[in-house]
Amino acid sequence: MNRDKLNKVIELIQKIIDPGFPGIAGLECIDVEWVGNERALRVFIDGPEGVNLDTCAAVSHALNDCAELESMIPGSWNLEVSSPGLERPLRRAEHFRKFIGATVNVNLTEKISDRRHAKGKLLDVTNDERVTLETEEGPWSFPVAKLHRANIVFDWERSQTT
């Protein structure tokens, strides 16, 4: 499934969860992922105080009953709803702004400055939604509009020594 279609799926899911669920306000669909060989749609949600199993179950139930979502993804498929986790996806400029200083992996839909992929420290996000990373090859900037996929890189080794 291409990025444009995934973005439309995110928009639809956001409209469904935007009113919130009992006791939960401000839910956000962080990202979706299509796993073709498993025919699975993975939906990553978050809220101001995180999400728990009950929230994921409520969102799953709401999405299972959505005919518009079913029409966007023909055939049978599985729905998985979860929190974004430690290596959370980043989709929008405001997601990147929350994690200035973190290490991130980035894949773009096309090459920018002769690169399509980079891993580096997140340095800045401008008002015109341009992200800058400090990579091993030096600073690299790209527009959020060209993003295919990005995520936080959790330092597993460092977390085990503390």
C-alpha cells in the first residue's frame, strides 16, 4: 500500500477516534502500517497520558465497524491497534518537534540531497516543516512532505546499563 493511501487511512481513523472514548480525550492516530504478507493493518494510537489495553480494544472495535475503512482495503485482513512503543513512528512536523535531540531513522519517498535514507540526531524542525538531522555524513535536511517512514531509535544497550 503506498504512502498516499496510508495517509488517507490515517485521516479516516483520526476522524473516527477524534471524538474520543469514555474517559479518554485527545487520541491521535500516530501512523498506520500495511503488512502485505500478513494482510494486516497496524494502527498506532496515542493519547495525552498514553494508551492502555482498554483504549486499544475500544479503537479496534470502532474501526472494525467502519464500512469506509473496509472499502479502502479490499479482501480479508487483520486489524492490530497498539501504542506507538519506544521506537515510535514520526509522521508530522509536531511529532518530530517533540523529540528534538533523539536519534531517528528516516526513509523518504524520493532522494533529497542524493539521499533517501538516514539515521541521525534530530536537530531542528522549521516552521515550513523542514527537518534537519545530524548524520555521520554531516547535517541533512528534508521536507516532512517527502517522508515515507521515520521512527525513534531507542538505545537498547544504554537502557540495559542504567
